[in-house]
Amino acid sequence: MPEQAAFRRRIGVLVVLLAGVAALAASEPAHALLSDGLERARLVIVAHPLLGKAVFVLASVLSAMLAFLSSAVIVPVAVYAWGETTTLLLLWSAWLIGGAASYLVGRTLGRRVAAWAISPARVDYYAARITARAGFPTILLFQLALPSEIPGYVLGIVRCRAGIYLAALALAELPFAIGTVYLGESFVRGDYALLVGLGVAGIAFSATAFHQLHRRIGDKP
């Protein structure tokens, strides 16, 4: 099935990226160069605190709405500059804003506009299987199993109840935000064992959620 093939490709890309990042974190020369770059970035952020937070939040909002953007690459800088707690709150809030915005776009502007952000085939695939009457467990699984830019548009298009969507969004994004922040923190410290452990756990978690979602909606992975 095309969706299962797309998921396998995604997992493969994540595994390759995780291996590359772990190798970089384990390299002392690379880590020394990274530390110098992080310190330079921190000094810029300290000099412009409000602008730095605004740029980070905007980038994270867009990453929750567009498939070709990811906020993960700037999280290590944020962790280094602000610490885990502030970064987590900013990241989680930004992802909630991005998810709510994608839902609003799907609900008000429909498939034609959503197709600018994600594949029309993926929209059609899930819109045919997840209806406005879907319960909270299905909506939560949908959020956990797919990249964050997909569920918002689809659930807006099918007119899922806003309250259920937002509750599932808040609950689903929290563990991913925590995991992303601690991945960034372990990368900053060069703790590649923790980085790999968190990365593998995240991939396994996503794979399990994807499997359970497709069992629930009637397609076996």
C-alpha cells in the first residue's frame, strides 16, 4: 500500500539521520566545532532575547504546518541558550499553534489549499478513512502516528470536532516535544548513547502508533 511504503521510507530516513547525528556527536573535533557554533549563537540570542524567541516560535509553527521544514535542527541552539524547560514550553506551544492553524486551513479553505502543504494523495487516503464522527482514541492515534503537518489539514477537511482535535493535539505533541528537547540536549552534551536510545525509542513509538492506527481504520500495515 502506498501509505505503508511512505511510512517505511520515513523510518529509513530517520534511522539514517539518527546514525549520522550520533556519529557527529561522538566525534570530538566535530563536537568542539559544534560547541563553538552554539556559543556564538547563544551570544546573538542573549543580545536579542525577544527576537530570538520569536524566530524560534515562528520556525516551529511552520514546521508543524509544512512537510519540508523541521524545527529539530534549531532545538539544540535553543536548549543551549535557554535550557530545557523554556525550550520545551516554547516548542510545545508553537506546535499547538501550528496544528491549530493547519486545522483551520483545512476546515475553511479545504483540499485545494492543503495540497500546497502535503500530498493530495495522503489527504484523500486519510480523509476517506477518518470521519468527523471519529472518537478521541482514533484522533489521538492519528496524531501520534503521522508527521504533525498531516493530521491538522485532514481533520480540518473532514470537520472533526474542534474540541476533540485540540485535546488530542495537545496530548500527542507533548511527548514528542519532550523527546525532541532531550535529543537536542543530549546532542549538545555529546551524549550519543542517550541520543541513540531516545531516537530508537521515538522511532519504535511512532511505528507502534502507526500500526495501531491502521488496524483501527481497517488497513493492515
